[in-house]
Amino acid sequence: MKHRWTAALTALTMLGSTVPMAALPETALIAQAEEETPISGTYGENLTWTLDDAGTLTISGTGKMYDSNMIYKDDWESVQTVIIEDGVTSIGGYAFERCTNLTEITIPDSVTSIGAMAFRYCSSLTKMTIPDSVTSIGEDAFQYCASLTDITIPDSVTSIGCNPFRSTPWLEARQKEDPLVVVNGFLIDGQTCSGAVTIPDSVKSIGQGAFQYCTGLTEITIPDSVTSIGVSAFYNCTSLTDITIPDSLTNIGSFAFKGTPWLKAKQAENPLVVVNGILIDGQTCSGAVTIPDSVTSIGDAAFNNCEGLTGISIPDSVTSIGYNAFNECTGLTEVTIPDSVTSLGRNAFFDCTSLTEMTIPDSVTIIGQFAFHHCYKLTIKGYAGSYAETYAQEYSIPFESLGASPEHPATPLLGDLDNDTTVNASDAAKVLIAAAAMGAGEASGLTEAQIKAADVNSDGTVNASDAAIILIYSAAVGAGQEDAKITDFVH
């Protein structure tokens, strides 16, 4: 808090030229009192913080922290102890980044997550005990904590971001014990490996960036226990030529194999690289592309920055389109999403600046944020009342209705057989004709929707009683009873 002490001295100097000497001791006392007053602020909708002159930062209240530095840059070095009181539910991203003199922190059981880069560059922090309540640790959370030798990670942690412990003595010690560092079934680091590596059966997931830039790695065997590979897991492993992938693998993050000889060889065989039904890479494609029926999902960033792609045909086998799937495909002009697809990921068509038309079925119930950001020419086509229409309205995207969905037809207006939104004698006549035909043993000549509209008394049949109710209701409306309902005349 050096900046406030400097400000106090400046104020005293200014006062010295105008205030009698006898008054200076009192002024000095005021300055000293101000210096000892803790600074404070808010850091969440219901959270406040205070930093006292002893360097103790206390966070209190309820709810989540913001994802940003909590205090001003000038005060980073003043923080020595952090006390997070019960009620706080998360440690925000960047919360204590560069608090280089922080040595002690208390985390309550109310905290469930530690955000990205939350403690990065906290170079004096030596020990971290994470409570059982925490389930996730964000990327780079403890990166460059140069004194951090002791970390307690509970079994409750089920999600670990990219390189959370990079450049810490704790990680370096673990790497010396075993170059494959595994925490709760997550392989979080293998960057010191070389040659052919077999991952043990204890591993359930290969973490984000786990082997990135591991240039000595030549071969990797992944066991059946592994179900997911994180973002950039093998990114730029420039010697990796052979990968054994089990059928158990169901989730592959973006750029997982980018920059590897293995991927380049696969692209040479077929520009559409598919692993266990996941289309993981199509970035070398050009022109109009037809995705094969063997594909069940278009993976994250599969066609990222594929400027040569002009058209895409997606089969009914595909159920999801991932994050950044067609990001910056600037040549793509038109896309039809099949009825099998239920979700479009965040940024799915971000910066597809030539995209003019997209047909989205009502099977799609999830569309990620910024899915069509910077698609300035785009018109979305979809069914009335669908999520596609709701999304288009929310993001001010032009929408062209295809009418009522054939899967979810609009409920007919009771009594309105000709679908002109008016119930009148013409509708009653159609009911009488249909009733007469059925009475003679013939077909009614009505559609299913018309039969529903005709049976105004809900007795399961279409007959003269329904026609009479329609006529009475029509006469009442014509006589000025505009608020009347047709069901009011059912006896």
C-alpha cells in the first residue's frame, strides 16, 4: 500500500506551507490514521474484500468471485495472507495472480472451483490444501508458483485444466518419480516423456496439453480405460508417428493431435480424419464436402480456418456439431442441418462471413453463444416456435419461418376447419357434409387436424351437434360478443 503512504506525505508537504507548525502533529496523526485504514471493495454480486496493513486479504459474503484480479496492481505485493470466509463458492480466474508475497491461504468447504490462473506467479506460496468441496481446477491455476512444494488434491476434483501446476517444484518432483503425472485418474503431465509410452490402466482421461511440445515422444498406446483426450493433448509432438486409440474413447478435444506426423499421415490418406465416429479434422479440405455416414459428431475445431471449404453435406448420422467446428470457414455459403442434430457448439460458425443461409430443424435445442458471430449475411430458416427462431431473435439474426413443424404441428383453432383463423357458417357446413358422409359409411374427407377442429364438444365424434355449436358461436361473435369462447356454448 505504498501508494497511499506516498500520497499522505505529499499532502503533508502541501499542508506545511499553509498550516501553522502547531497544527502539524494533529495533521500527522490524521495521515497515520488514514494509513492504517484498510482498503476494500466488491468482488462478486454478494462478495466484499478488505486488505489491512498487515497484508491480510479477507473475502466475505456469498456466491462466486469475479474472473479478474481482485485488487489493484499497486497492492499485489502487499498481500501476505488470504482468508476466504465460508459462503464464498468459487475462487475466480486471476483472483490472486502475481500476489508474489502471498504465503498462506485459507479456503473454506463452501468453495467448489478454483479458476484459471487464480494463483499464477504467487512465487512465495509454499503449501496449498484444497478442500474436499472443490471439484474443478482451472488451467494454469498454480503456474509459476516457484516455491510451491506441497499440494493436497482431494478425490473430489474431477476436472483439471491445462498445465495447472506447470513450473512448480511440486510438479518437477512428481515428474522425477514418474514422467506420467496422474491425479485422480487424470493424466495431467507427460511432457518429460520420450520414445514409446504406454499409458497405465489407472488413467481415465488425458488432460489438456498433457503432452504438448513433447518432441521426444514417438509412440503412444492408450488403454481402454481412457474415455477422453483433452484440448491440445499431443499438440506439436513433432516425432509422434504411431498412436493406438481404443474404442472406449468418446471425447476428443480440439487440436488434440495437431502438429503431429500421425495426423499428417491420416490427412494424406483422407482429408476427413475420423476417430470412433468423431470427425476430428477436415482442415485440409476444399470445395464442397460430403461427410460420411460413419460420423456421429463433428468435433471441436474440426474445420477451423478451412478457407477453401465452400459447402458441407451433413448426414443423418450426426447428432452434434462441436465448439469452433467451422470457425473462420470464410468460403462456406450455405448449410442444412439434418433432423438428427440436437446441438450446435459455441462459435460453431464464428466468422463464416460468406454464409447466407442455414436451415436448422426443431431437433436442435442447444445453440452455443456466438455460434453465428460475424455471419453478417446470414438468414436462419426454421420452424415457427422452434429454438432456432428464439435464438435468431435473441441475437438479431434474420429468420425465415418454414411454418409449423411436421413433427409438432400447430394446435388447430377449435371450430376452424378451413384454417382461416375465423369460425363461421362455412366451417359448420364442412362439419355437416363430413357428418353426412360418415353416416353413409363413407370417409369424412377431413384431415386429422380438421377432425380435431370439428369436434368442438370433445365427444369423440363429428356430427350435427358440433355444427350447431359452431353456428351459435359464430352468431354470438357477429352480434358483438367478441370475448366469447366456443367452449362457452358446449352443453
